[in-house]
Amino acid sequence: MTVAAVPTSPRRVLADALPGAAAAGAAVRARDLVLVLGGAAFVAAVGQAAIPLPFTPVPLTLGTFAVLLVGAALGPARGALSIAVLVLAGVSGIPVFADGNSGWAFASFGYVLGYLPAAACLGWLARRGGDRSAWRTGAAAVAATALVYAVGLPWLMAHLGVGLAEGLALGVTPFLIGDVVKAVAAALLLPGTWRLLGERR
């Protein structure tokens, strides 16, 4: 006699702990729309905190940190949709990118595109408990940040017409320490929020 395995449902993300998570039909669609638009607005607002660096066209911003939080809090689908809304708004001319940029013909636009797989990745990992402990959250943040670079670096190299070594010097190396700080901050903030909600495992 065999016993069929009972499928396990994905874990909640932080947005699922907000009021209205049990809504259905039009109410849940409206709730998801608000979450998606709110996520896009949050990334746009936090990303405006940018510090231009004299040796590279890529500014130092908090945009990646905002993407980590939005991806983990909203989950893969809503997180990715938030970034898609952000990208579409910026490409259409709304100044939602760092330093009030819009359009797509600038050196760091590839990093913005990299936000989309990063948000989806961290959301996917959060659905599987990747934001419930500091170590797992830190590892998830590193994986998501690597996706930002995987898209942003080739775009930067093509835009500037430089090789890999110069591209790394302009678009990766100067930001690694900041990315470690962002990963540590996420590793403290996200599990800490779950603890406040009384749910870790």
C-alpha cells in the first residue's frame, strides 16, 4: 500500500500577513494592484537617494535594497510586476529612475532591467522560507543582487564600449561593499519583521 505525498503549499510572504489577504475575486485583484503599484512607488522613491561617483556613470543608490525588500515582501509575481511597472513608467518618460532619470539610453539602465529577475528571485526564495532567518536572507539577497549585475554589467559594457575588466571596475567593484551592507540590512530586517509577527518557521 502506497501513501500519496501531500503537497505542501508555499509559505506566506510579508504581504500575505497584511489585512485583506483572505479576500477573493475582485477584492483580491484590487489588493494585488495596490501592492504592485505600491512596490513600484517604493522602489522609485528609495532609488532617488543616489550619490554620483566621479569615476563611473553608475551612481551609488539604495535601489537594489528597495528591490530586495519588495521582492521578499510581495513574492515573485507581484514583486516582478512592481518592477515591470517601474520600468514601463521610466521608459515612457516618467522620471522614476535614480537621479530623476527616465528613458532607457543611459549607462545604468541595465541595472534597472536587472531589478526584475532580482525581485522575482528573492520573492521565489521568500515563498520557500528564504527570508525567515538571517543566513538564508543574506544568501538570498546575494543571489538576487548577482542577477542585477548579470543584466546591468553587459548593458554598461555595451553602452560605454568597454571590455570586461573596465566594466567590472566601473560597474561592479565600487559597489560590492555597499551590496554587502544591503544584504546584511535585509538579513536583519526581514527575519526581524517575521519575529514581530510571531512567525519564523
